[in-house]
Amino acid sequence: MVEIISIRFKSGGKEYYFNPGGTQFQVGDGVIVETARGVEYAQCVRSNTMVDEIDLTAPLRPVVRKATPEDLRLAERNKEREKHAFLVCQQKIAEHGLDMKLVSSEYSFDGSKILFFFTSEGRVDFRALVKDLAGALHARIELRQIGVRDEAKLLGGLGICGKPFCCAQFLDDFQPVSIKMAKTQNLSLNPTKISGTCGRLMCCLKYEQEAYEDLVKHAPKQESFVETPDGAGTVTGVNLLRQTAQVRLESDPETPKTYHNCELCVVRSGKGKRPEGYVQPPLEELAKLRRQDDSAPAVTEEASLAAAIEAAFPSRERRQPASQEEREDRQPGRRNRRRRPKGEGSGQRPQEDRPPQKERPVREEEDGQRPQEGSGERRPYRRRRHRPKGGGGGGKPSGPQQ
């Protein structure tokens, strides 16, 4: 077990683990740490905690010291200097006529380096801009291009829900979001309604995607042909959250009715023609589908289809599950097939059911005798002895010597 503390460099930023070095920290304390960018000021968001070494992906860096009041005053001063540097950089960008949008600026803790973040549609040649900024601000200059999502994370704001941006509050990393998630959740595909302030799809579409995918498995598809307690019909609408479906009954197509998913038996999933030879079971049997209580389990699509086939063809013989030997015989490839005796599932008639065959007379011939020409008789097959290569009949026959 290793003792760690969790810190953040910005409000809503990513958390980083550091080794406290035996010092006790509380939530909200200022911390001075050593990073790849140099000495930085951060804030503790989780006090001393013991974790397993397996959970750590990288070696921990030690905390330099706890922040003093002088460090807090220096951090506040750097924020004031960042505002001035931001205005100077905007002025220089306008003078050089560069196609870039400045987002924010950051001073290092010791004030020796300034980092500018900007967005642009393409690559920007800012070498001349860096020289002018270094001469005006008297510090090392670094410009970093970011995306529109990172811009919204740095600037912050309110979303269409009325709450602050998720990325600026608690999201550490951006998760991939696709338009398929909006379709699964039955949301409007209007880009203005499912896009955030950054212009990309909203990150919150990812939050409930797994729950919707689980609900889709237990819900019938649109235009499915189903059986209900009131008769057969076609699904015209599905409510995933309520786990209900609207069905247009064949007996009363003008007034669709709403049923719970457990009250439906799917005969045909999705669009298609009416199943051939389908006969609706009596209403007494369909009444058994009516839900008795709210705790009734949902009927899966496979079980509903099997029940529909059983109801449509009650006199049909159901085949028992295949045994292990039958499954091996069905496997492709002749090597994996088992040899069956003739007449048992091989497509041939049994030996006892075949008509008796006439016996052909066998003509006995002496060795070397040949049938006469034009007699129509065939010489019986005689196996010839194999002779080794090289010719001559005086050679010894091939085989092991005695």
C-alpha cells in the first residue's frame, strides 16, 4: 500500500496523484509540486489516502512542500499578469493578420514562461508572432493549438440544460459520441438540439447509452407483428423508458392500444409481410399474456417467437434437442463425420427391404484362357503382380527378404 494525495491544477481539471512524503494535507490546501513544466501551484482535492501499488500506472512524484501565504499571493499575481498577456497577444495576432482565435493564457508559477492556447481550422505559422511576444512580455513563449471541445472546457459556460458544462466541472477525458446514440435514445436528429456550445454532439449522450441498449433488447421493433391479450396487431410506437408499445390491432385498426412489453408475443420482428399460414389463437389463450402485476418479467424476443410458432402450429411435432453425437455428425467436413450403418439416416433403403438380386453365373476359365472374339463375354478381372522397374522377369519380387 502507498500513501497518496490527489491534486488539481485547475477547477474541473484532471486529478493527479502525488506522494505527500509524510505530510498531512486537507482538502483545499495549496500544494507546490514539481512537474514536467517546472514548479507549479495546485490545490488538494483528496486528502491522504492509502491505495494499492497495482492501481498506480506511473511512479509517484513527491510533493515539494505545502503552499505558504506568499505562494498564494504569487499565484494571484500571476492571474493578473495573464489578463495583460492575453490582451497583448490578441493585439499582436491582429497585427500579423493570423487566422487564429486566442482562447486563454497561463503563467508558470515562477513567471518565466507563458503558455497561450488557441484554435484554428488549419496550421498557423506563428514564428514571427513568438518573437514579438517574447520581446514585449520578456518571458519564454509557447503557443499550443487545441480543439473546440478543449476550448469549451477552458472557457466554461452554461449548457442547454441550464447547468455548467460537464467538461468544465467533472469530466477528465472526452468520450467518443456518435449520432447512433441519439437514434437509440429516440432523440431529435436536429443538430441544434443534440449539439453543445462547442458545436459537437453533447457529452451527456454517453451517460445513459448502456441503459438504453439494455432496454432495446427487451422491446419489440417498429412494425413488428405481435400478439396481445386483445388479438394480433402491428407495433406502431415504442416507449423504451416506460417499457410499453403502441399496437394497431387487426380487429380495431382505428384505435391503437398501449401494452407493456411483457404482454406482447412477437410473431415477426421488424418490417415484413404477414406470416404465411398464421392463424390467430383463441382470445382465451391470448388473455394469458395479460400482465398480472408490475413485477412480471419481460418476454424476450426469442421466447416470444418460439411461443408464437407453438401457437400457430399446435399439431407440429417438436424436435427434441440434439444429442452430442448428432451435433458432431452435423459438423462440416468429412473427417469429423461419423460413419453410420447403411439404412440408418443415410438415405438408403435397409438391406431387408431391398428386392433379391439375381445371381450372375460365373464362368470358370483356366489360367491363361481368353474368351473367343465376338462372343460378348468379358474376361474376369485378374490382378497382376507388380514388377520392379528395370524390366526383366527374373528380378526378385519386392518385399522383405526372408
